[in-house]
Amino acid sequence: MNEPLQPVRAWRLRADDRASHEDRVIVETPVALLYNGDSFAVMMATPDSLEDFALGFALGEGIVRDASEFRLVDVVRHAQGIALHAAIPQARFDALAERRRGMEGRSGCGLCGVERLQAAMRPVPRVTSRIRVDTAAIHAALDALAAQQPLNALSGGVHAAGFAHAGGLLVREDVGRHNALDKLVGAMSRQAIAPGAGFAVITSRASYEMVHKAATAGIGVMVAISAPTDLAIRTADAAGVTLAAFARGDSLNVYAHPERIAATP
């Protein structure tokens, strides 16, 4: 399956009425990530913006430090899924072999299948972004995010992650919230958008994994539409990430490093 949306037949039931119609659903397919020919992970993802996903995943997982250490060699499409083959420096590959998470990804969980508990709790880098954001800019970005989700508009089943900066709002979508953020980080890197030049907005809850990926990418402000977890808040506090959530309507809650957000009069 190589398209992000798939037409399906559905039946709409209303009282005594039953009507058949064509619907469109988001595609969820296994995407294997291989480095120097060795398989590292299989994530359930939407087959869209795969170059962004491959790079963003490698950056977010700390497999490489920057885009110069990463090269997507091939995208192999099979009936069973898609394989993304990347080349990384030998030193990075050796470090990856030492770490070896051996995970099987799920669209709902970025940590499924981690072999050891300590592997799930990797050290989080400290973010030094000096950006200051006002609440009006945050709500404007959230309004723009809602309008820039074509896959979700057609299927109703997709998460999105966006990065608001002086050039506008960069958005990526995926069936999995972690994948959407990976795609966004990859797109930012490929387009040379500095992580300190703006802030991230996400359509999901703020979990530990989402905050960790943001911190690893150097993003100083993350705003979630839904709730945060306690570990996400603790991680944001330790990483120096400003974490806001429940950003709906004209309000939001800030749970860590509120100094970067100013209320608009």
C-alpha cells in the first residue's frame, strides 16, 4: 500500500435507513527502518513523506547527530510494507548495535517492544532555545494547523505536528503521533529550519516520547491540544522545554518553563 488514503465501502445506519457509500480511510502499513543493511525497527506508519520520516526518526532516536550523518539509500516497496534503507557512519552503527532496542513499533506507542526498561529512559538533552512566544501566536498556529491537515480532513483518523516560524507553519501528518513528529523534524532538517526559530504544535496528548523527541531536536516550546502525562512534564522540566497543553479555544495550561510564553493582552 503506497498511497496515504484508501477507498473503502461503508454502510451508514440511521434509524430504519441503511445506505452504502464510499469512504476514505488512512493507510497504516509496516515501515521498516534499516541502517547499513541491518534492521532496527518496524513502525506502523502512513506511507507519506517517507524521506522526512526516515531522517526525523534517525534524529529523534539519537541514531545520528545531524543530517550530514544520514543518507537515505533506497525505498523498497513490498506487498507487505515498505523498507527504508539508510547509510550512517560506522561509529554511529557501532553505537546503535550497543544500544539495540529491538523494538516493534505501534501507531499508538513509540516505546513498544523495548528490550530493557533502562533503554526506554534515554538521557534527555538540555534545550537552550531563547525563543519567546505569545499566546496569540500559539492560537493562530493551532487554527492554521487545523486547516492544514488534508489527510485528516478526508479520513478523520490522522495526527499532525506543525512547526510555527517566521516563514509560516510547516505540517506533517501520520496515523501515529510519534511518526508525525518524526516527519516534521525530518522536514525541518531538510529545509534548514532552525529548531530555535519557532515552536511546535501537536494534535495529540503530550507524552514522554513526544517531549523527548522535541528536546532531542532542539525545539524549545511544544504545545499540545490534549493532555500531558506526568513523565512528559518531568522530562520537559529536566530538558528545559516549555510544555503547554489543553490548548483549546482561547486558553492553555503551561506545565514547564512558562517563561517562554507571554499572555496576549
